[in-house]
Amino acid sequence: MIELMIELTEAIKILKQGGIVIYPTDTAFGIGCRMDDSIAVARLFKIRKRPVSQATPVLVDSIGMAQKYLLSPLPTNVRHLMGRYWPGALTVIYPCRKDLVPPLVRGNGKNLGVRMPNHETALALIKGVGVPILGPSANFHGQPTPYSYAELDEELVKLADGVISGECKTGNVSTVVDCSLIHWKTIRQGAIKIDKGDIV
């Protein structure tokens, strides 16, 4: 895997040009491309063998970036969740602007899962590209999630355009809260425990 290891500046260049990069986040290693490149998105789905009907989360570098792609105005509680738990291991699902989010990213639905990672490398990567990047874990669909560089599948690495090394502080998946429902609920319990008072 060493021959595919790249620096941050090179990774940003690859992503800007429509490439695919494996990178560390606070939760696990992710594999991503720029969200607004439909060809790159389709290639990523094919590489990971992910069902096209299954939406994929995206990573943002700020609440402001998330707001550009979600329907506005955001409810008070959504802004509260982002303000309290971001950056961090919380993925928020909410209706998005379908004109700005490729169908594959949202599973041909109306919602988008967004997260602001608490990881300097991941945040620098997103900021450098200037748009959200896809944030699924760096594994083939259905296979174990890699929480360290050593756990990356070499076959998957060969299919990417580069890998950034690093450490994942949390070593656990993100908590996922579906805020598109009238009664919002946690649909995956991960690294963050949401206080009951935060879900209304």
C-alpha cells in the first residue's frame, strides 16, 4: 500500500480532478470523491460494490457548507445538533436540495446524510476541494470497517487513486440521526450518545 501513499496537497489535487482518495477521519478510514462529480460518484459506488439504492453520507468542513445543500431554513433542533456535536461523530440526515446533490449520493431519494468530522486531515481535505466529499468507510460493501491504516483492504486500495495515512481517534462509527422524520430518531448508535433532550 505504501506506493499509493500521498500527501494532503496531492490528495486535494486528485479529488478536484475527479479522482478517489482513501483518507482518515475521527471515526474510521473513509473513501471519497467530490460530491458534485457524478462520474466520480458512480465510479466510487462501483469500486465499493455499494447498492445504487443505498444513499451515502458526505463530509463537510462547516455548518455553513452543510446548509448550502440542505433545504432551508434548517429547524432549530437540526442547528442545535450540529452546533453541539460538530465537529464530531454525528451524521445528520435531512432533506436536501436535489438539484445540487447527485441522485446516487442520496439513493435517488430526497435526503442527505451530512457530517463534519473532528479530524484535521479530513477537514483540510474538504476545505481544499471546496465542496463536500463522500464519506463512506473505506471497505467493500458489507466488509469490516477499517479503523486503522493497517486494516485497509489492499484490493480496495489498488482501486483508489491515492491514500492518506493517519490515525482515527474514535475507533467507532458515527451516530446517525434521521431528522427528516416528524419524530426524529437515532437510526445507528455510534461514538456519540445523543441526549434525549436534543431529539424532539
